[in-house]
Amino acid sequence: MSAGNHSFVTEFVIVGFPGLLPEFYGLASTVLFLVYFCTAVGNVVILVLFATDRDLHKPMYFVILHLVVSDILFSTTTLPKIIARYWFQAGAISFTGCFVQMYLVHYFGTVNSYILFIMALDRYVSICFPLRYPMIIKNSTIHILSATAWIVAKACPLMMVIRAYPLPYCDSNKIMQCYCDHIAITTLACTDRAPYSFPAFIFAMLALLGPLAFIIFSYCSIIVAVVQIASPQGRLKTLSTCSGQLIIIALYYLPRCFIYLSSNIGIRFSTDLRIVIIMLYSLLPPMINPLIYSFKTKHIKQSLMKRFKKSTAPQKDNVFAVSQ
């Protein structure tokens, strides 16, 4: 379609939560800013630990590194604009800018799904084939798989943008969402949405359910392997290495699959409730993941404690010197 099809809409306006009263805008922007601040600080701490501690340069931690980078980029793509909407009443975003944001939102979401697949693969080989793990899972293996994830993830979001961009947008320009995504944008098109929404749904399900199918298989295999371990201590130790990843995977996949399926089988929620659910599964995992890495991952926890002790030791020495 020609550019004239959408000439009536030159920019979109991100509404955020339609039912939110103006007197709560300041509170909403503050909460969102704190979420972004905590996400940025937590993930940057993990990046610094990784950059300064060579003990973390192992396959599993390289996977976590890619997840950290994806989480930071996703939060930076989505949060600043909605914070500005409530803090400065600056909700307008250019027509092209909205589609760029849509692409990045779906791209980083897809990358996360593929990285979680690699994370499950690492645990599967480690527990089910422990003797062969050093030969199968090397740093180079993780680098290749992660680079492939970042490259392959470009295809589906790009196709979604290419199909949605030329649609005629000639009516409302209000995005009933906290950021531009495919459903929120194509809902505004002055045409039948079905030919565009169904392929996008298939793409989303492939990106979600493909990795999820292997993740379910891998953890079922892990449970079988754990049951065969003789000692209760060995079982608990093995399960503890997977517990953090299971929490991350559950936070990512369960609400996403629920929203995608409900949107396409006719289950309806109020707009505000739907947006709240989307924001929870979009923004909570990047903020919570660093805590899970720190408390559920042995070497990251040790590295963090080592850094903390080093930072407090000079202060103790100074106090002792003064007392002398």
C-alpha cells in the first residue's frame, strides 16, 4: 500500500493505563522509574561482576550474560517513553518511531526465549550427561548458539513490522498500551486485522512454544535423572542448580502464553487488567532476574560477596588506623 494510506496518522500517542486518574500519574511514573532504576542497577552489577571476575567465564554464566544484556535493552526500549508519558505528559511518538519500538520489543522478547532455550540445554547436558558435558558444552559452543539466537530472532519481528507498517491508519492514533506492540498498533488499522494478526500469532507461538517444548522435555529428563540419584543430599544439590532457572522460565513463559492464547480464543479482560498483566511479565523478570542470579547461582553469589568484602575492608582499616 502507498504512504497515502496512513497519511491521516503522522504520530501515535501512548495512553498507558486508560483508567488511571490524572492525580495518580506522578505515582505511576515514580513506580515505573524505580522499576527501571532497579533493573538497570541489578543487571549492570551482574555485567561488572562478569567483566572483573574470570571465574565466571564459564558456559552457564555466558548464557546469563546474554540474558542480562537482552533484559537491559528490552527495559530501555519500553520504559523511558511510558515514564515520560506520565512524568511530563509526553506520550506522543512518531509513526516510524512506534514501529521501531514495536520491532525492538518483539525482537528482544524473542531473543530472551531463545536464550532460555540455551539455558535449559546447558542444564540438560550438565545433569543428564555429566561426563560428556565438558566436551559438548564449551564457551565456544555457547558463543555460537547465542550469536545464532540474536541473528535468527530478527526474522519474525521484521516480518511483523513489514506487514503492519503499510496498513491504512486513518482513525484513532491512541495506543492502548504502555509501549508499541503488534496487537496495539494493528488494532488501529482501518482494515480487517485477521490476515495480519493470525500470521503474527503463529510467529509468536513458534518463538514461544518451540523453545518451551524443549525446555519442558529437558526438565522432565532432569527430574528423571535426579530421581535416580541415590543420596537425598545429591538430589537437593542437583535440583538447587535448576531452581533459579525454573523461576526465570516460569516468569517469562506462563503469563505470555496465557495472554497470547486468551487474545486469540476470545477470552476478554478489561483493558487496564490486560495491560497490568503484560507489564508484569514484561518488566518484572528483568528486575527480578539479577536477584535470582545472585542468590541461586553459587559462583555469582561468591563473586558478589567477594566484591562486598573488598569494598568494606579499606573502611575497617581506616577506622583501625585512626584509633591508633
